[in-house]
Amino acid sequence: METAALDYTLDPAQIAQHPLAERDGGRLMVVERGRGVAAHTTVRDLAQWLRAGDVVVVNDAEVMPARLHGRRASGAAIEVLLTEPADDTGTWRCLARRAGRMHDGERLRFAPDLEGVWYGSAEEGPLRTIRLEADGDLDAVLRRRGELPLPPYIRRDAGPSVEDHARYQTVFARVPGAVAAPTAGLHFTPRMLATLAACGVEVVALTLLVGPATFLPLREDGAQHDVPAERYDVPAATATAIAGARARGGRVVAVGTTVVRALESAIARDGALRTGPARTSLVIAPGHRFRAVDAVLTNLHLPRSSLLALVAAFAGVEATLAAYRAASRGGYRFYSYGDAMLIQ
């Protein structure tokens, strides 16, 4: 489908610039697949819309301080976004801004204790390669010198705040390596998790390390959207919990598009989930047949994006666009720090 079919108009004032005072204080729109908006409630009341025996699957990826600001030998500024290690010697795949015509072997300086050597194109699409050299342990230096990679629509002239460092991570983040937060999970609190457990809803985790694919727009002509592969891991315990939910008639509720992509990538022909680490470049668009997921909790996404295409594939294009129009009219807060939608 052409990307124009996934367009909508949004008042920029509705793009959430800061998190709410409480993680679970956001609004929740409940949408019935293929039909449209069913209710308006709050994220805190999510358990009321789930059933005993359901299993909720979250993404436990932790956002790494992946953005580096540096200088070329000429003094020109450059910004590098690390996406994943290419090996265990300090070589990383990355995206770069203001790179211009850089030559293999060109040195970049990020801090007195951190430099890089540019190696140009990587194997996948827009990615480039850089070898980092640190004075001391590289991971420790990156945590000290790197910047939390907030998305560009969250404006921070002075860089991420203390609040961002706390709130642009989920409460279950434990596996570092993502370059963006799995934002549907930002709403969860220990109180919500306890409520779900008390209602007979199990919560389990997988990992999908969000990569640059989340930033890449769909092609305007509707042609195949190719994205760099992302790393994911479905633990055996998570697969067992999902199989148990299926056996007792429960539903699989995916928290965020990253969980949807991981589960839909991992499901085998016989319906079982393949466990362990893997990579996926799956792009889900209208026409996809969902086999692993029964309901989705997700934030409100950018127009013409692969994330919105996934939502439209699950809920139906017309139902999705109607829901987004209702959210816009109703003053919902959009994008990473915004409100949420439960599609079931």
C-alpha cells in the first residue's frame, strides 16, 4: 500500500514533550479490531480490559547512551548514533549526521578519553562502521560520554534531562543495547504489574534491541520497505508461558510493536515459538496474517511510519485511521511520552 494511506493530521502541540507525573497516568483508548474505538479509559485500568489466563509480553530492552557528539580533524562537528557492535574489539555499526564525504581511516574525537576511526559503509543499507578507541574500559567510557538518544520530536536544547534518564526506560529494562525505548512499556509501574498478577494475568519478557529501523520512513511509492535487521531473544520460559496461555484459552497481549515483531518472527509453522537469540528484518503491513499475537498495547505513532503500518495491519486501516482521528480530536498525547491504545 502507498504511504499516503497512512497519513493523518496532528497538531504539533499534541506531541508529548515530557512524561506525565506518573507513568501509569496516561489515557488509554480501547479499539476493537476491524471496528474502531470502543472506550476511553486510563492506562492504570488496563487490567479491567484483560482476562484471567491472558499473558502480557513486554520488551526488557534497555536504551543505551548511543549518541556521540564529536569533531573531525577539520574541526567540523559530527554526530554518531551507535546501533550495535560489529565485533568485540570496539567496532560498531552506526548512523552519522553531518558526515559529509568522510574517508576510511579518518579519525574522530568525541572526548579526551574517546576517539573513533571511520570505516565507511557497513553491510546493511544506511549503516556505517566506526572503530572506537577508549582510554580505559570502552563500555564504561561510553556510559559516561554517550548521550541518551531521545527521538528528534522530543526537543531538548540542552540535551536529555535527569527526568529523561529515569523515564525513557521501562521499569523492566535489563538488557542494554537499544537505541530507542520500547515506548508502550513506559506506562508500566510496579503497581500495575501487581494488579495484573492479582487479576490472574501473567507478565513475561522477551528482548528486542530496537535499532535504526524505528527511525526509517516507509517508501513513498509503497514498494518493499527494507530495514536493517534487529536482534531479539525469546527466552524458553516466555515461550512456555505463552504456550500455557494458549492451552487454557488465554490471549497473548503484546506490549508494543517490538514485541509483535519479535513474536511474529519467532513463530514456527506448527505454531510453536522458536526460542533463543535471532535477528529479524520483518516489516508488518496490511495484509499480514497474525499468528502469534491476539491483542496489542501500543502508543500513538508517526504518520507514514512502519509502526503505524503494523498497527493498521492489526486493527484494520480504516479502524486505525478513525481511532487516530478520535485521538487527535480528543486531545490525546502522541508518540513516545504520549498516551496508549489497546487493540483487541
